[in-house]
Amino acid sequence: MITAETKTLDIKIQGRIQGVGFRPFIYRLASDHNLHGWVNNQTSHVKIHVEGMKKNVDSFVKNITAKAPAISVIDYLITSDSKFEAYKNFSIIKSIDSSNAVTEISPDLAVCDDCLKDIKAMSRRNSYSFTNCTNCGPRFSIIKDLPYDRPKTTMKDFNMCPECLEEYKSPMNRRFHAQPNSCSHCGPVYTMTTPKEKLTDIKSILTECTKIILSGGIVAIKGIGGFHLACDPFNSKAVAKLRAVKNRDKKPFAVMFSSVKEIYKYAEVSKTEEESLKSVRAPIVILKIRPGSTISSGITSSLNTIGCFLPYTPFHYMLMENPDISAMVLTSGNISSEPIEIDNDSALNRFSGFCDAVLTYNRDIQNRTDDSVVRTINGKERILRRSRGYAPESITTGTNVEGILATGSELKTCFCIGKENKAVLSQHIGDLKNFETLEFYRESLDRYYNLYRFTPSLIAHDLHPDYISTSYFDNYSVPKIAIQHHHAHIASCMAENGVSNDVIGFSFDGTGLGDDGHIWGGEIFTCNFVNYKRHFHFKYIPLPGGDKAAAEPWRMAVSALYSATGREFLEMNLPFLREIPGTDIEILLDIIDKKINSPLTSSVGRLFDAVSAMLGLCLYSSFDAEAPMRLEAVIDDVPETNEHYPFQIEKEISLDSSFRAIIKDIIGGTAAAVISTKFHNTIVEIICSSADLLREETGINKAALSGGVFMNGYLLKKTETRLKKMGFEAFTHSKVPSNDGGLALGQLVIAAHRRNQGRSNVCV
């Protein structure tokens, strides 16, 4: 009955509200408030119709936001008066697929504490490896289409048993409409394949898996987003074998520990880092190794950090309940540079030759996702690799990005699509120069097109015409716009921080094509989402051998020293030169003089390479960014200081005097740690000095830091702190990587703003 005290509302909610238990939450909330009506999923939103006492309806609306599931995100909630229909109860009605707009897709989540209790209880889920509920478990990795309902996931072929179906249908149960809901009677199961037998009993599998790992063997284990390779991190022979079969010479391995308490034995853990470790996203967290730690250098490659994470699936927890397996290497199941393996048959074929066992299960992985990697800098979580647990969460851009595809870079690739005002970034994909990774890129594009009802109307790509992420789209009959690499970096930082007006941008990385045809990487701009003006850049020096210089940092050391001193450095008895054949050095100087395959670069990343090689820390890189990582690592024990080397800021920023001073320090016996600290401080001083000059010239008081160089914890922490002390608003990355893994976001927003203003490529 309608009275003055009753109220009827229609409510539309958009955000990350599918696959997170949002409808049962609404059902329970409506029941608590004695309201009638219904809730359903539509492709783009959740819709609610409620009828009841006015005070109850008002309280209900208020509590939707206040009490929503922890992993959900409500972007906006709109209410409108509606016609009273006299419903007798509140119900959850069938989902509607009605629109090309879409709601958020939840990332995959770590198993929750309630489900961990279930696998220990005497029930049909005792020791069941796929236990989950609406608060945890696979999401993105199993979804094929929207709305997110079981028939549109890879759980489609698993018919629920009566008990699971009852849970699934009961709005008061935490497994209500949990699409992966299953138990040992009706769900997926593991199979272990060894050279001798196949095992399907989970307790036998756990026993055999434990035995293999403790005896120095390797096990391939199918996880949420792909296969992993596991071994004992304290067995140097097992670690060496794993490196050999993965073709991974020195790149550090991540280690899964049974608990935070166990991690404390080997690494220092701050409050923020512990929160990251324990979060439902369960990323790998880069931690500082505890002094005196017994962790093997074979794991860390003699760096001062280690990537740690906690179990995030029921199987991980059950395996690590054995106190003898307090830790295990758990690295991506692939050969170096290839995508993580997801197919059972392919995994058996690929891994059986060197693994002592391969664990598969009979549910398909629809969307592969590597483990995400984060690092805490200045008390804030920073994403270094964005994948499982984070992708495909969107970022609100504040402008219309509908229909724009941003293709990303060529290395550390991630693409981005625009839906209304949302930027949807793909999971980490990798190096497109690898054929298998390019296939992963193509496959992922197709799936995002389908999931998000997306057809590109504008393609934003890097300025470099030879990048595969550019040339791949040559045959698309869609308008295209080229975006300068370093402008995109700054725009990415601006977009994730919600900055819309002009900033002073510091875009420091390894490589990116500049407007003048040279290789940029040490750029200081003033810019917004449409224009940029290049005020300063680091002095151009030759990049002898092109891409080979990044793989062999000694080449950049020779080039930088030649630029600073001429041939004088050859007579200075620098220790690192004794490690390089003299003929190689002469050949290098010759190709520099003759300008043979020696493009000019302003890259700050290559300067870090040069100093690292000069100090003998890394002459030849065995993995990406090894040289600057080793340069940062040696700073560890140096007392706090602002001492730095001399430099000159004009149109070009010259470090010639810095390199001459570094030579003097090396010859004088100054410790590598001190030289590294002074070099890092020099870059900080350059940033702060140029920021001050540009603020005085332009009045701009906002500074944005982006590019792979700012993954350096010492540099980012000190620079951000100094800029803030100088009164700047300093913007840095946390939601997307500062390296090329976040580049597509910047490409997207630049293209959107130029399109919205009716402009094409614009620079000054």
C-alpha cells in the first residue's frame, strides 16, 4: 500500500560489481531493511528496484556504499523515483545482456580465510583444491563473456551437485552465484603426471609433490592464470637446473613463503609491504633482504632484494602446510621471454622432459595472467608488473575515451581500450618481438573486443613506425594517431593521478623515438594531454651497436667516456676496461667515429648502464635492467648524503664533468657504493634544479615523474621527497607501472583529448 511514509526507487550502479558477491549483498541488505523489489545484473550495470518505508529505503541507499563488498568498486550510483509495483518480497532476477557498455570485470582473487577453513573441515570440501566463494577465487581467468554468469565461464561444463546448487541458489549463502562454485563431488580436479604414473587423489598428489620438491626435483603446477615451475629454493642444484631449463641465467626468482612470519626470517617487511603480501590481490612484493640472511644468491642473483609472495590458492596452502616446505621457488611456467603456459597438452609436452611431475586440472584457463609484482617506495605500493589480481581493472580518465585502442609499446607490452570515460588496461603481455608473445597479444585483443563489446574507431600507437605494436595495425582501416613515447609516459602519470592541467614532466627511460629522429630517454617537458614542449634533454651521445648497447652496458660506458674525455680515458687504467678485449674497444670507437649503427640517444637509462659498467658491476646484461638494478643495489650501506657530481644545464644537460669526476673517484679508490650514491644524487639534483627553473619560467607547480628509470627506489624516493619539500605537487605512479607497461594509458588519453579537440598529432 502506498502511503506518505513509503518510497519506491530505481537504482543504477556502475563499477566493479560483477563477480564480487554484489547481488547477494544487495539481497541481504534489502532483507535487513525490510524492503521488497529486485536486483539484477545488466551488461553495463546493476539495477535495483526497491519499495518500502521511506526511512528504510534511505538507509538502504546509504549503506550500499558504506557496506559494499571489500573488493567491489562503485563508480557511481543513480537513484530515480519509480512506480510502486507492490512486490511481496525481494528477489534476484535473471541477468540481462542488453548493451555495448560494460561493467567492471573482477580480477582473480586470493582464497579467503573462510574457504581455507572449509578445506580443513570434515566436509565435501575437505582438501578440495578449487574451494572458493563470492569473496575469492578465479574471475578474469575463467570469464568468456558478459554478464558474468556460469554458462559464460570455463565452469560451464561442470554441473553442480545438489549441495553446491543449493548454496548457489541461496542468497543468504556466501556462495550465492559464485560462478566457480564446486566441491569434490562436482568440480575440477587435479591430475599429476609423472614418468611412472598418473595420480588423481589429492592427498597422494600432495605427498608426491612434497617428495619431489624436497628431493631437489622440479614440478610444473597449473595455477589460476597459468602454469608455474616449483623447486626448493634452498637446494642450489635444483635452482641451477631450473635456471638452465628456463634459459634464465641470472634474473632473480620469486619465492612463495608459507607465511609472513617465515618471510621475516629472510627479508625486512614494512606495514605497507605486509598489507600488500596479505591482500586479496596476492602480488609478488619486492623486499629488502635482511642482513645476514641465508637466502641463496642463486635466487637473488646477488642483489639486495627478493621477490616474496604468499599462497593464494587452496593447493598452495595445502602443499605448504608441510613444515618442511616453508618456501618454494614458484616461477612462471615458460621458457624465457615466452608467455606463461596455460594449455594442459602443451604443458605436458613442454615440461615432461625436465620436470619430475606435471600437475594439470580439467578446467580451462581462458585468460592467462602472470603474477603481478609490486614494490613499496615512500610508503606507497607501486605496481611494477600489472597482471593477476589487478587486471583488468579500469582507470577513470575524466574524458571520453570511447572507441580508442592504445597499442602500447614493443617491450613490457600492455594495450588499453577506451569505454566511455574508462581506460581498461590489459594484463602484462611482454616482448612482442617473440612470436608466441605476439600471438598472446593478438588473442588478448580479440578477447577484450568480445568481452567489452569493443570495436576500435581510433588507434593510438607509438611514434616509432617499426614497433610491432605500430606495424601490426597497418592493415586496420581505422584512423590512427602516432603518440610520442615520452609524452605518453607523462600523460600516463597524469591520468592515473587525475591531473588535467599543465605539468613539468620528467620522462626518463631506456629508449623511445623522438621528434628529431634520435632516441630519446632523458626528456624534461612542460605538457598537458594535447601539447608538449621539450625544454631540456640530456646530451646526445652515440648508442654504439644500437640495441646491442642495452645488452652490453660496457658499450655505453665507453661511449659516455669518449664523449666526456676523447681518447684520454683509454690511458687512465680503469679496471673495467681490462675486462674488455682491446680490439673490441677500438672497433667500438671506430664505429662511433664513422657513425656506423650508432644512433644518438639522450637516454638516462643508458647513463645508468654506463656507470654500472664503469664500476664493474655489470658489463653484460643477462636480463632487462640488470645494470641499473645492480647500481642501485650497492647503495645499501651508504650513510644518507646529498653529495653529487657536477653537471651543466643548458638546452642540453651535460654529464661530461660528472663522468670525469667518476673517473677520478674510481682511480682514487672510492667505493662503488659511494660513487653510485653520488651519481643517483646527481640525477636528483638535475631534476630539482630544472624543475625550479621551469617553475620560475612558466609558473607551473606540478611535477610528474614517469618512465622506467623511476622504478629505481632510491631515485624515486629521494626525488619525490625533495620536490615536495620545494613546494611542488609531485605526481608518481602507483596504479600502473612507470615503465612501458603503463604507456598505453598515456597513449589513450592523449588520443582522446586530441580527438575531442578535433586535433591530430600536436607538439611544439
